[in-house]
Amino acid sequence: IKQLLNSATKIVVTYPQLFEYSPILKNYRHKIEIIPLSYEVYIEFIYPKTLNGQLKILFVGKLREYKGLKYLIEATRNLDVIVDIVGNGEQEQELRDLVKATNQEEKVKLHTDVNDVELKKYYKNAHIFVLPSINEAEAFGVVQLEALSYALPVINTNLKSGVPYVSLNNITGFTIAPLNSTELQKAIIKIIDNPTLYADFSRNALERAKEFTTEKMVKKYLSLYV
């Protein structure tokens, strides 16, 4: 690895934390370039959202242990919300069993085999996006970019990865401790109880999303090579 890094002119990382928490990369500070991952900009114009009606929470991603979905299900147990969990994965049946065990079958729904057209509807209809991942297997969370581009405030977790870099604490949503359903519940309640804060998060989400367009990513790579 050191031979490769020594021979490199530049070293690209997709988020600052990758450099900050790497004992190897710290020796190559002068070579580091940060070029984040990106998302495709949707054609329709998205306006900032406002809270109206029952809060709708969205998760999109693989149904796997490291996603921390059991903490989301536990967090919503006593809340008047709707939760849409969109994705496929080996944890599907375990999550369905947990929804049943916590008596949330009417408000927590798992949606598998969702196509792109259906996915856009889930993003449009949601009020907030939650990514409750529990460890650094969640390296970046591109789904956060999609959520931000739909003006959705994001609740994510404070991991030593790119997750808290994408959606910023107290700017585009809340960043909470992982493995903590109580803190997640408090963050959801804080959003429900503060429509003004929600509106600010929604506007900031749209602005933050503009920093991660594919066009900007391509330009950064082109400037690196020129």
C-alpha cells in the first residue's frame, strides 16, 4: 500500500473523515484531494417542504444488520408516524417479526422490489429520511444525497465515515449516536414539534444536495487530470 501511495501524484478520498481517521493517509496529506460521490439530478424542480399531516419517515437501502433498522422500529413504537422501509435484504423477515412484536403493523411498512418510478414517489411523499446505520460498513450513504435532493431533512448517525459529512448536524437534520433508539426518537419528536426548524432543514437540504451533483464531481476529476 505504501509503495502505491508513494508513487501516486494525487490520492482521492470521497469524504474528509476517510483521511482524518486513516493512520496511513495522514502521512500523505499533501497529496490528498477530496472528491465526494454524487447523485443524478432529477429533472423536476423540488421545493422546500413543510410539515403537514402525519409525519412520514422514509428509509431506503439494503435490509442488513449494519443499517440499524431495528433501532428505527424501536424508536417509533410510541410515535404517531408512518414509516416506509424500502429495500431488499437478508434481514427482511427479522424486521417484519419486530414490527409485529412491537404492534406497529399499521404504521411501519416494508416495501421490497421497488422500481425507480415507485421509489421517486416514496421520496416525494416523505417528510424526513432516516439512516440509522450502526457502524462504518456504511461508508458514505448515497441515499442521503437522494433524500436531500428531495428537500428531506435527514437523521443520520455519528460514524467515523462519510455519513455525517453528507447530511450535516443541525443544518440539514440531526446526527445522533448510533445504536440508540431513545436518541433517535427524541430527534424525530424535535422535528415534529418544530415546523420552523423543519422548514429550515428542508431548505438547507436542497442547498447541500447541490454540492454533490454528478456534474460537479466530473469537473473536479477533470481538473485533477488537467
